[in-house]
Amino acid sequence: MKKSAIPLETLRMGRRSFLSGATALGVGAGLSACGSNSDEPGAEVSDISVRDQDLRFIATEETYSTDELIALNAINDDHADYLKETGLADLGPGRIAAMDKAGINVQILSAHTPGVQDLLGQEGNDFAYRLNKMIAKGPMATYPGRYRAYATLPLRDPVASADELERAVREDGFVGAMTNGFVGSKFLDHPDFEPVLARADALGVPIYLHPGFPPKEVFNTYYSIQRPGYNDDYQDYILSGSGYGWHQEVLTQCLRLIMTGAFDRFPRLQMIVGHMGEGLPFYYERIVNDLQDPTERSLTKPIGQYFKDNFWFTTSAFFQDELLELLLRHISVDRVMFAIDYPFADMNEGTDWFRAIDLPRETKEKVAFRNAEKLLGISV
């Protein structure tokens, strides 16, 4: 996809900003109706709006970037301007104040998609190290206990990635790694990435499977719309990303990891999947029913068991009761964690939604912070 000019105002009106705007107007489909939080005299405050105000939160998918990283990954100048305006680079008082207002105790930080995983050789290795050190010596040190992080890895060099993961965990206190979809034209199930999977397994830290944009050949086949008089790279870009493609891609990668035996080789390996399961709850019964027999001889466990033993799921950007209910129908509440997807989703909207949902307090505590404490080895 060429980096043609995309109007900044159009970029601002992406999927997430549209949904937040729609919600503000009361048309956010499926979102809980939280009571008024207005400070205006005489404003009514419902019982729902004050429910569980003391609930603690660990937000497990929260993004940062730097000018250097934006310059590397922005699709054009308008996109770069947009990313700079989102607050990605703010890891200081502004973000902390927003966390305090929303009631978020800890953010788990990760570099903006696709991080540095497309950089080759020593350049990628050095960039990953700089980013990880910047987070460790900067916000993690300045605001102890408020920020933790997933390591950024130079995945074009899997051995260096495994070493950087171990260094970041042991030396800087990182809680795992974040990956972003395709690495070139490969997923993590490719034999090249065995060193990364093996090291995460040995360290006992998870890998967060975040989506990323597809390689050119996949983009052209699935997402490039060809018709007379049509030329909208931005629409194709979003179709391949947050509008649809990202979610299918992550679920495909999950299934490939299972079916290639990654969890039979590394049974302690844990993966985190965001966006309320990236479509898994919808497809779960179909996947389990149709793939059980074909994989019976090639895997050591029923295919559905791997989702229960090796995967964790977060609520990032999908603040909808019915989706959480569907996820919990198939996945234990002990493996679901709260996330915002900041700054692409609103912190207050996320915590207000979760406080208002009708679940037992014990269940809400598990999702809000206790499960993250257990998996990531932290406390609030």
C-alpha cells in the first residue's frame, strides 16, 4: 500500500474515535448505561454510577510511542501528526492524572504497533533496547508502581529477541513481551521463532499477541478494493486493520500456534489476546467442534483445552456487556483481564462500564486486577 495523503481529519475519525463519539451521543450499541457522573447541582446519580467505586484496576493493554517510533511506522505525515496528538508520548503527569481520574492503578505499557519488529539486523536490536531502557529509566522509575511494561522485541532477529526479553525481565522488571501480528510474512508459529517461545516459557512470562498490518501480498489479496473510480487507501488500510482484519489475523495466529504444537513443546507458555478475544467467543464452538477430530492425533490435548490452559484475554476497547458475557461462557473468569487500549479508547468510559456491569464483586475483582496480579507477578 502506498503512503498516499490521508486527510488528518479523516484519520481522526477512525473506528475508535467514532465509537467514543457515538457513545457520548447515547448510540454506542451494547454499552452499559452508566448513571450520570455530572458535577452539576441537582444532577441525579444512579446507584449504578457509584457501584464499586473502590475497585482497583490494572489496565493491561496501554500504548506509548516516541517521535522516533512514529517516524518509523507512520504511513504518511498526516498519520504521524495524528499519532502525536493522541497522547501516545505522554508518560508523565498528564497520563497519570487521567489514570487517577478513571481509577486506574497501573498501566502495562507497550510500544505502538508494530514497534520495531520490522527493522532488520543491529538497527532493530538497538532500537528495541533503547525503547525498553527508556521505559525502565523513565516512567517506571519516575512513577514507581504506576507503570509496568511488555518488552519491545526486534523479532527479525529471534535469538536477539529472546536475549532482550530475558534482559528486560531480569534487569528492568518487565512483565512479558508484546508482538504485533506478522513478522515479515511469518507468524510466531514459524520455527524461526522457537527461541522466543522457549525463552518466554523458561522465564514464565507471557507474550501479548497484538495485531499488526499484513504484508503486501495479504493486503492486496484481501483488503485492496478494486473497482472503477475507487481509490481510497485509508479505507483499505482500516479494513485491513482495526475495522476488521486485525481481529481475524490474531485468531488465526492463535490457532496456528495450537495446531503446530507450540504448547505441546512449551506447555507453560502463556499468550494474552486483547479486544475481548479477537472474535474467539463468537467462533469458539465452531472451532472446537470442527477441529477436534482433525487434530486428535497431532495434539496431546483437545483443541479447546489450549484456550483454557495457555491463553488469557483482555477487554481492551470492547466495552460491551454481551461480549464479556459470551467470552465468560467459554473462558474461565480466572483468565480474563481488564484493559483500556489507551489512548485509542477512553479510560473513564472503560472503568465506568466495568464498574456498572452486573457481576459478583469477586468476579469483578478477578477481571479488574487480581488475574493480572497473578499472571504478571505484580500487585496493587
